[in-house]
Amino acid sequence: MTKLKGIIEARNDLYDKRNAILEAAIEEERPLTKEELDQVADYRDQIEAYDATVEEARKIKKMEVAKTADGATAVIDVDAAEKQAADIKALNDYIRFRKDTLDTDSVLDAASEMKQSGNNAVIPTTIADKIIEKVKELSPIYSMATKYNQPGDLKITVLDTSTDDIMIEFVDDELETPDSHVPSFSTITLGGYVYRALALVSKKLIRNAAFDLITWLVNYLARKIALFFEKTLIGSADQNAKVKGVLGSYDSTNMKVVTADKSKISFDELIQLKAKVPSAYQATSAFIMNSNTYQAITLLKDANGRYLLQIDPTAPFGFSLLGRPVYLTENLGNLGTASADLIIYGDFSGLAVKEPGAFEVEVLYERYSDSGAVGINLWGEIDSKVEDVQKIAVMAAKAS
């Protein structure tokens, strides 16, 4: 596998032989004979076979088999691993050393994705991806949402089927029969609201060369961003809220169930909530509620005396409700609070999230110096609205 030199030399020898035949014919100003054409074609086929062999060998050579932390084996792309290592070193150097004592341009150039943007630096894509993947692990609603990565405003055309929908029907004359069912269309616009995640790192830790600064930073910022995203994407009906999320943009006319008692949820009401979402989306739907509501539902039983919450080892928290997973958050209201939004149910791919797909990092050497710390600001943008209102329904408590 590693002895490619002999293969390349054999390939080049055939290349020279083919060229010699062609050059001889050109020098003599004559066409190739049938024998020469056959020989040239044979050389060409062999050269292509050698080229394919070399290319495949180089691809495989880039991959290494390594042991993961849990003892399993994994194939690692060596080039990608080396790129990520270079990006980690560049960001590590950028944070650990004051910019006024460092050749900043050379550090930024050390990673092809890392560049200056105003007073900040753009985090390399390999590290930004690690943060986002960690956020997906920690925030179910974010991981299930449909994400758009682009700068500037994003306009999404929304199909409104609340009053009518396209139908498949028999017609008498396909050229003259008018459309009897035509849905309406609307547009939602997603902008970019800037957010900041701040991490404080002690100078003593930064000076400790053994401290894995970037891994710590990725995990710490991912936890903070996941909590922020969860609250942001659940949203608020408050008209002054920057990001509308689910609660600020779902179809509150047709996709809402209100409890008969602000302090209780009945079996029938849970069935009504689930039934709001069309059957086509049920297989990918889930419940989101807070721990207070979750505890109340654990005591509910169906008509046969069976608990509604079923033990399900495959579900996120070990339980499923009406056959669907249950996720917990503290960003929804409590039972007993009038008009509180208690449960969100649906296929969360109906929630659109716009983000530019890049982070900027700012290192604050002086601001927290009295505390013996260095501040690290991570800047990003986000906006979110429901783009498919059929997919998401909400249960709210009675107003009084």
C-alpha cells in the first residue's frame, strides 16, 4: 500500500512509450498504423488503470483505524484530523497570547478558515462544527429543527392549508375543469439577531500548558448556547420578543388546545393535542414540557387503569407518552398558572432556524484582569419561526 513509487514509475514508463509512438508518426507526417493504434489504446488503458490504483491507494492512505474512548474502532480521515489540529492550535494561540505581543496575522494564517473580522476573529469551521454538534446533543428542539445557514434576511414561502388544501379528485375535462381547492401562501422572514456567549477563564489555567483550553471552551460554550437556544426556539408570544420561536409564530387558532382546568391536564386533552398534528408527521413527533407538568402526567391513567407514561428504554428520559418521546425543559409554564403554555407537541422540523453558520471570538484581556481572568466572547446570530404550521401544536392552561 505504501510502496507507490514502483507503480508510478511503471505508469510513467508506459506514458513515455505511448508518446514515443505518437511523436514518431508526427515526425514522419503519417497516420498511425492499425498496430500502432492498438498499441496506443493498450497503453492508454494500462495508464488509466495505474492512475486509478494510485488514486485509490492515496485515498485509503488518508484513512486510519483508531480506537475510540469506548473501545470501539473508528476510521479517521487523517487530512481532516490534521486540519482540525491546526485550527485548534491557531485558536489556542490566539486566546492564550495577547494580540499586542503576538504576530496575529501569522496565527490567523495558520488555519485556512480563521481570519480577522473587524476587531474579532472568525472561529475555524472545524471548531464551530464541534460546538454546534455539542449543542445538538444538549438541545433536542434545536437538533430537530430545520436549519438554514446563510447571512442576511431569509424569506420562506409558507403553504397555508388551514382553510383549504390541494385535493386529488376526478375531473370531467382536465383542460376545462377549474381548481376547486387552492391553498393560500404567505411568507415569513427570518433575520439575524446577534447573541453573545461569555466564558471567563482564569489566567492561571491559561498559563497551564497542560490545560486543554479548546476542548474546555467548546464544551462550556456549547452548554451555554444550548440553554439559550432552547429558550429562544421555544419562544414567546410577547410582541416585543426578538425571536418568535414556536410560541410566537405557531397557528394559535387551529393548533391550540386549552385545558378545562388551569391546574390539571386530562387524558382526553392530551389525545386532542396529539390529534392536532396530521398522521403523516406523527412518527417524527415528540412532546416538550417542563418537569412540573411531567410529574403531573406520570399519575394519569387511561380508561383501563394503565399509566399514560409508559416505560420505554429507547425514549430520551426512559418514558414515552401516547407512543411518542418526551423531552423536558424549564422554559414552558407550570400547571396552575393561568394561560400558561404547558406542552408543545409535534414534528419540530416544522420550526425554521436561521443562523449564519459561523462564530466570531473576541478575547478580553483587560476587562476581567482584576478577577484574574480572561474573558472570551463568542458572537453569533439566530432567528426562528414556525414554517409549517401543521406540524406543531400547543397546549395552554385555562385563563382562569
